[in-house]
Amino acid sequence: MDRDTRPSPLPFVLGVTLVTLALGWLLKSPCLGPWDDGRQYTRLCYSDVAALYSAEGIDQHLVPYFEHTNEYPVLTGFTMALTGIPARSYASFFNWNALLLGGFALVTSWALSRMAGERALLFAAAPTLLIYSFVNWDLIPVALATLATFAFLRKRDGPAGILLGLGAAAKLYPALLLAPFALQRLRERRPERAGLLVGAGFLTWLAVNLPVALFAPDGRWSEFFRFNTERPADWDSLWLLTQRHLGFPDTTAAVNLLSAIAFVALSTVLLLVAWRRRPDFPLWTFGFPLIVAFLLTGKVYSPQFSLWLLPWFALVLPDLRLFVAFSAAEVAVFVTRFQYFAQLDGYGGLPLGAFELALLARAAVLIAALLLWVRRFAQPAEPRQQQTPEPAAEAIA
């Protein structure tokens, strides 16, 4: 078989990533000064990175968890402290973080290019990356989860588990991937590899968290869990829509319970349907619908959470029409969300109804993504099945 002599798409993918990040920085640049005129909403430049510089005590160089409460997982909290060391202002803190997060975005593009070739552009050129890259620190777990997937597909289960453990120490969602990855190894009749993957992930997460849990005063390590247990349904959550229009569920405890039940139920149904239709479907690809189910059923859908899905479009579901629909819905949510907040603060903007319609449109696109995943990867095996596109594992086999 002739060797593929086509040029590598990696330089182009990395270049596009840099352009997208530069545009993302320009979008946020009006908010590097004081926010006393509503510009964070009217000019669509809001960023948690800038807002939390003082809110988390970073401007005073307080050590997270030990000298100041922090609502984020440990690896993210200490990342804030690290980038706060050279910072001397809101603007410099944002810029140091932009450099760090940009590096993680480039690492993600590199790994995706190795796995999926030019399909990595679905991450590198995504409007979602442009508008949310510097809103929060989610590019850290996105990069770690993508590297873990790369390691997993190369049969390096120990490093994959370590990377997922680190990702979970920054944002819990990478822990979800332990399930489909371990199931894939069990399918291959390699239970010892599944155990290595899960064990490495748990022990890595424990190694990062245990010192803080043991030695931080006043139980500050658990603030992330307490905060997320007690917080009500978030602005972008479908549960808040049901509360507004149906009056149900009426308590935070009920939202917590129902969202957990809905997540488990939806995930189980998707897995069973796929398994029944095609028992030999690639189980690792279940990571995509698992994350989608988490976003659809969760009580919190912070804007930047959509970054979690971008690598999976390149790896598993590179359907251009679906990706364009998802991107359009994301931009609509982004604009209507902050324009509604502008109206709440008396700076004009858009009504709540526009924001709600955008949320419903995004939910519809995500449901369509679940259906397409089932159709593509759980299509009953027939002669025509050979024409079904293979997932990105084939690209690095």
C-alpha cells in the first residue's frame, strides 16, 4: 500500500487555532478595564477570568483553600494562583491566563490533528472557541481530556487514566470518560487494562486533592461540592425554563435529584439502544453522547461548557451541517444571554424570551446530535455498513 504523501494538516490547524484565539482575545479586550458602564454585557466581553481576580483573593496573592475560599476544583484554583503571581492588575491577570489557556488550546489542536487530521478544524475554527476560550478555565480539562483520548486510542491506558484524573481535578467532566473507555477495554476482554485506566484516574485525582482535603482549614476543600449542591438551576439550564413556565421543580433539592435521575436514565437508554442495535459499536465513542446527556440534564450549563463538545465533533461526529447548527445556536445563546443581562442592569439589550428561544434551539441541536450518533454508530451491521464512516481511532491505528 502506498504511503500517504499528502502534507500534514497540523501547521494549518495550529495557525487557524492562533487566529481564532487572537479574535477571542480581541472580543474580550474591552473588558480589561473597569466594569462600571455595563460593557461586559453590551459589548459581549464578559469573562470570569477577569472578574475572579479579586473575588478569589488572587490580587492579594492569597493561597487558594488555605488562605481564601475557592469555589473551583483544586487544579483550577491553583492555576489561578499561579497566573496571579506575575499579575499586577485585572488586565495582566487576564493576559497571563490567556497565554496559558491559548497553550492548552494549541495542545488540543495538536492532539486532534494527530487523531483526526483536518477534521481538527472543527475545534480550531469553531465560533464556540472564539467566544468562550477566555471566559473561564475550561480549556485546561478540554486539553487534558483530549490528550487522554489520544493516549487511550494508542493503547496507553495508564497515561490516559492519569490525564483524565488531572482533568477531573480541574473540572469534573473528564471523569465521565472513564466509563466508556473502561467499557471498551472490557469489550476487548482486557479487564486488567480497564482496571489500570480507572485506577490511574482515581489515584491521580486523589493525589491532587488529598493534601488540600487534609490540610486546608475549615473544610475549604469541599467548597466546590457544597457550592454546586446548594446553587439553584443556572440561567442556561433547561430546568430553569421548567421552573419559570411550569413552576416545577420548586426546590433546589428537587432539581438536584431530578437532574441526576434524568442524566442516568438518558445515558442508560442511549447505551442500551446503541448496544441492542449493534452490539459491536465502538464503546469509546459513547463519550460524546454521555457529555451531551450531562449538558442537557444538568442544572448548570455555564456558557463555556460547550467547549467540552468541540473535540468530539472532530473525533466522532464530523457532520458539517450539525456542526454549523450547533455553532449558530451557541452564538445565539451567547448574544441573547448577555444582552438579556444588559437589560436587567438597565442598559437596553434583548428580552428574556429571545434568550429562552436560543436555549431551546441549542437543546434541539444537541438532541439531534444524540440521534445522529445512534444512527451512525449503532446502525445494524449489514453489507452497507462498510460505508459507515469510522471514528478517529482509525486515523492513528
